[in-house]
Amino acid sequence: MTQKYGKVYLVGSGPGDPELLTLKARRLLDTVDVVVYDQLPGEAIISSIPENTEKIDAGKHAGDHKLTQEDINALIVYKAKEGKNVLRLKGGDPYMFGRGGEEAQELIEEGIEFEVVPGITSAVAVPAYAGIPVTHRDHASMVTFITGHEDPTKEESALDWEVLAKFEGTIVIFMGVKMLGRNMDELMKYGKDLQTPVALIERGTRPDQRVTVGTIGNIAELAKKRGVKAPAITVVGSVVALHDILGEQLPGSF
């Protein structure tokens, strides 16, 4: 008799506002057997998981991972092989710096059926909630998304800071709080104007969202003074100037 495995859902929870969950993500959260979650979805979404669902905290706090990625891969495989339907809940979109692709590869190798449920990426939604469109006809016709905290085991950076410094569109940086000063230094090193506007948006789309606005030359100092903490999105480019117009009613702005 062929053993029946459960199915795994790699689900993006969006940027944190529970109302930005997709309908499909909400339905699956209410019906699966097991939810393996990060902290990025936020307490409002995590606490909405039904009481009778098995909930496993995979950690993934900034700088403090309860489980390694290899542990998480093994866990979702193990639970699926128990015959349970498993939902891997990830902040934003699972394939946008969420390592969802690595988990999908592991599931394929283990012969486990899976489905990806995209989520609203924080790269666009968080700036929007701060009054910053990442593209605008008068400011930027291009946008690029980068990670501000690469895998420390890499021998060299995969980011070409010289190219990024010359990029005329908007740069959105994920997970960049810890390395903010170094990243801004890299842009300045290759000639990016020190007066280029920068916004740091903490806990985007949530009730305690906070926005700090400065320039490439001073944002690291401002972030230190304000005690900026992850999770936060960094936006670099002239679109940040629109925050003063479109985000003027936002609480927590600076």
C-alpha cells in the first residue's frame, strides 16, 4: 500500500496588517493540521490561527533563529510524512527573500506535494503605507529589490554596489537595519549623492508603524538616535520626498 503524505503550503502572510492576508491564505490557515511560522507575520496574524491547530514557532527573529533553515526543511517534511497538511507561514511573499524556493526544492526531493500561495510583498506595501510609491512618473520608472543582510557564509557579496550607486530608480532594501551604515557607505563610496532621500519604515502596515526620513549621508545616525529596530524596510530614492505629501497624516513619522 502506498503511503499517503500530507500536502505542504508555502504561504505568504503579507506585510503584517491582517486585512492584507489573501483569501486563500486565510482559508488555509483555518483548515490545515500544522502551521510552522516565523515571527515576521506579526502577533495579530499568528494569534488568529485556530486553537486546535498544531502551531510550531520556527523563530526567525532578527539575529535569533530558533531553528536553522535545514531544521525547518526537515520539520515540514517530517510533518507531511506523518500525513498532515502543513502550512509554512512566511512574512510578505514566500519567494521574495523568504527562502521559500529552498523549501520547495526540499519538498520536491522528498516527493511531497506542495503549493505556493503568494503574499503581498512588504517591498511595495510597506512604502505605500508610509506614503511612498516605489515608482512615480516624476521620480522613478524603475525599482530594484535587494537584501541588506546577505548570507554571512558567502565569500563575497552578490550585490554590485557600484551598479546600485548609478541606478536611477528606487532601491528597496530588505533586512537592512543591522548593516544600514555599511550599506549607505557602499552607495556613497561609488558616488551616490549624499543628499539622496532615504526612508526607514519599521513594523510597516501595523498600528505601531514608524517612519524615519533622512538622506544617505545621515540616515544611519538618525536610525541610531531613534533606536530603529527590525523588521524595517529601507527605501532609497527621490520617491521618498512624497512621504511629506502622501504620508503627512501617518502617526510615528519623522
